[in-house]
Amino acid sequence: EDIVLRGMANFLNFPEYSNVQKAREIMQFLDNTENIRKAVVPSRSIEKPRIEIIIGKENHASEMKDCSMIVSRFKTGGEGYGTIGVIGPTRMDYSKAVSTLEFLTKQLEEMGYDL
């Protein structure tokens, strides 16, 4: 149930978000945890692949149409599942982000992380 965001100010480092209004819209969207839950959780299910890449217009939320999300599901120490992900511009380095998420997912499962 908890949602934790880190590095939102990094959006300002990308030319796609040099427009202040565009940057403000994405940050306001991400500032609301219910928006994130709606953007990420509906696409996640036990039957889906462990790593899911959602590029641009594939995003459910119109505010995320210029972004990509890479999300990974992991089994918690209990009966549940958690999700960890990366949000960035559509031109992000996908292979690096996927590799990082695979590593983090494996580490979280080995630690028996329980939300």
C-alpha cells in the first residue's frame, strides 16, 4: 500500500522537461500517490511478466504520455507482491533500467522484504 518516490527533481535534467509547465504537470501528477497507483497497479498482475515496459502513449494517464515506466513485480516475505519501477523520458536507456530493476528485484526477494 505504501508508495515511495525518489529523484523527481531529476526530471529537470532532461530537455523534454525544460518547459516549466510540462515539468510542473508531471511532478504534480507524481506527487499524488493515487495517480501512481492507478498508473502502475492496474497493469500489474500475477499473470503479467515480472518486468513490464510501458512506453509513452501506452501509459494509462495522459500526464504520462511523454514518459516511460519500467516496473518489476517482486514477491514479498509474506503472501503479497510489491512493485518497484523507474519513470523517465521515452528515450531512457531501457537496457540499463531493466538490468537495474532485475538486480533490485532479486535482492528484495532474497532479503524476504515484506511491505
